[in-house]
Amino acid sequence: MEGGLETELSPLASPAERRTAFRIFHRLPFRLETRKSPSKPLTDELCNEEEHNKTTETVDDEKFEADNDDESRNGQRKEEAQLNGQLVERTDILECAWHRRQEEADDAELQAALESEEEQERKVALGTGSASASQADLGEKIDIYGNVSKRAPNDFEHISTFTLLSVYFSWMMLLLFAYLREILKRIGIEDDKSNKERPELKNFTPLFSDFESLYQRNCYIRVRDVFERPIASVPGATVDIIDRISYDGNWTYVHPGSKTNVINIGSYNYLGFAQSSGPCAEAAAESIDREGVAMCTTVHERGRSVSQHRLEKLVAEFLGVEDAICFSMGFATNSMNAPCLVDKHSLIISDQFNHASLILGCRLSGASTKVFKHNDMKSLEKILRDAIAYGNPKTHRPYKKILIIVEGIYSMEGSICNLPGIIALKKKYKAYLYLDEAHSIGAMGKSGRGMVEYWGCNPKDVDILMGTFTKSFGSSGGYIAGSKVSFELFRKSYLIFSARNQPPASEFSHRLLQQSDVPSNRTANLHFHEYHYGQRRHY
């Protein structure tokens, strides 16, 4: 096939164009079927046919055959010219091959849909009942953990048009009155209690933009009493807050000296482990007597502590992977490890709503970054397909590595990533996957192993598993987990110059992951998270 295509391309394309077209063409995960060139010259074949026709057929038959041969040759030449043009213009051949494959996939889906409808009609005719038919529509699938999956991606994220318009209208009215109050403050009708800029600093660069200042003075200040509440206790299931009173519209506060015990729903302490008593807190206190509060050195100088080494082994065992590395800061786990995975010859495909730490890591890596729509598999596949087909638009060379970065649970939206769909695209286009489970680890899955367990996926299908101990585990720091071979790269990178994880935090997390003394209320919280998201995602 390769030799035939090259022979057809040579009359219409230069050697450089042929190499460019074939270099892109051979990297496709599929091949375009073409008709090979005839092995014999067309003139010899026509002569043989004419001699044979003269001896075996009549004149009318010869004329009929000649007309058919002319038509077939003309059609073949048109096909060859069209194919040659497509090979020269690589965009045309990629689109042609892709549309052809899409048509075949659509035909297969249509055939499967017709067969399923016929099967359902047959079941109804046999009297199997509507319950079994509805159960089949759920698409039940038993995962590797033995759980039954009935989840529909992004089913809970759609909102009605009325709700959308109501929210937009409320924001428009809020901003409209904010600008109106700014006008009243400038003309002196309303008292302005905000900080004033000194005259000698008037020509300096402003610290905030005009809109940020407007929003803070007129919108945020009205609900400031809900935020920034000073805490006077351990941030457990309940917390003591210091009472305060404002007489000037939340510009200033007066503290009467009393406290109020309230339910804590404003922290990342999902399972309630951040307490001053219990087996985890006692283990952390004992580690202070053995190893101190901090090691006061880098990994390069004195290596890892015993508690950190035990914690890394337990994290890898807990997640079902080969190796893990623990860090002293969750934000830096994302922002500093991305440059170790990719370089300027790589491509990062990031979700639209990824965390700020992931965005900073993408910028520090120096790699090309493209953003796909939130949880949109079609948008992700289009970017993957274009990246493989066209390569780097600056250098016109193929990317050496493609890394997909997503979150398990998106902290600001509360949505869940479509992990099975992302893994399928990752395998299809031979990309790498980085999964941030900062908010999902410990809080999702029947045993708290995050979105991988929740979806019933194989942990080895995710190249880099990232998580933090500051959320569900009630400690501090973060981790990354994956294969042992790839993690040798991390251990020889900037990690040797970083501070080691604090022994009390490592011991606290290690004691928690052992799960030997986990109270029943923690397990109930975990099951509540599983049930809550499961109900929102069922058909």
C-alpha cells in the first residue's frame, strides 16, 4: 500500500511535501484504503484486450467493451487524481479519513440501535415486563470491584433556562446598583467609608482593577459577615466562632467576647478527622517525641524520615499502584510536578475548570497548553485528534508527549469528571493522564479510594494519581502515585531540594490510612457522599 501511494503522489508533489504528508499519515490510528496501481502498463493491457476481443467477440461486443473500458479508466483516473491531491494536502486526507471512519461508526451505532429496539420489542412481546426493560436501559455494568455502575456523566449539571436567566438578571441588577452607588459617592450624596488613595501614590500602578474595587466596595461588603469568621477551636464537625457585631454595614466589627458553637460546613474536613483527640491525633503527638516537629533539612541532605517512608508505601498500597511520593504542601504538589512530566516539546490538555495550582503548573512547565470544555468528551477528542494530525503549530513537528490533566471533583463547580470516557480517549490516542483527586480521595468510593473506585476503573489506567491529606484525611501535604519506573524521574528532580513532610503530619495520615480504628460515623459520612452523588447521577 505504501509503495502504490508513493508512486501516485510523485507526479504532483515535491519530495518535501510527500514526506510531510506521509509522516502525518502513518501516525494515524487507522488507514485509508486505496486502490493499488496496476502492475502492467495500461497500453499492454489494452492491446491484449483488443486482440482477444477481435478473435472471440463480434464488432458490437468490441465496441461495447471499449466504451466500458473508457468509462472505467476515466473513473479510475479521477479517483487517482483526487487521492493524489488529498495526499499533497494533508488536511484533506485527514478529514476524508476521519469522516469515513465516522460514517462507519454511525452506521454501526445505527445497526446496534435497531438491534436493541428489536430485542426490546421481542422481550415486551414475550411478556418479560417493563422492569427488566428499564433495567436493561440503565446499562448495568459490573466493574473490577464487583460494583454495579448505573451512572450517566454530567446528568446533574444541566440547568433550566429560567434558572439561568434568573441568575443573570440578579447579577445585572446587583452590578447596576453598584455603579449607581459609586456615582452617588462621587457627588457626595452617599458616605464613602472605603480606603482612600493618598495623593502622592496617584501615579502608581493600582493594586486592584476598577471592577475588583467596585465589586469589593459595593457587593462583597454586604455579605462580608458570612465570611472571614474568626475560629476559636479545632475545626472538627463543630467549631467555636467568635461573635462580632457591625454598626456600619460590615465595614468594621465589635467583638463582645462571647463564642458560639456551630456546625462546621465550611471546611474541607469531609470525614471529621481533624480533631484534637482520637487515635490519629495521639499517633501524631507520639511522633513529635520520636522525630520532632520538623526535620529542618532537605531530602538531598538527609533523605526521608521513617514516618514519610512508611506513609508513601501505605499510600501506594491503598491506591493499588506501585509507588508514591509525599510532599509537604498540596498546592506545590500540582504546581511543581507538572514541569517534571512535560517540556516545551509536549502538549498539555487541561479542563476548563481546573484548579489554580494546575494552571500554574502548566505555565511553569513551558509546554503548549490547550483547554477543552468542561467534561466535554467531544471537545477533548477534537483537540487530541488535531494535536496528532497537525503537531505543534509553532515548530510544525509532532508533539513528543500529550498530557491530559483533569480533576476528580471540581472544587468550585462540584461536578464529577467523566473518568471512563477520559481513559478511553487516553488509550485511543496514546496520551498520558494526570488525575487530581484532592477533593475526591477519601470522600468518594465505598472504601474512600476516590474517583477511580467510584467509577470502577483500573488504577493502572491513570498514569499519575494526585491527592492531598488536607481534605478528607485532616492532615497536611499531598502525594502523587503511579508506576515505579516513572517515579524515579520525580525523585531525581527538584524534590531533592525540597523540605520533607513533617513527621506529625505523616504519622497522622499513616494512622488514618490503616483504617483499624475508623469510627462508625466516619464510615457513615463516606457512604453518604457515595449515595448523594450516586442519586444525582442515576438515569
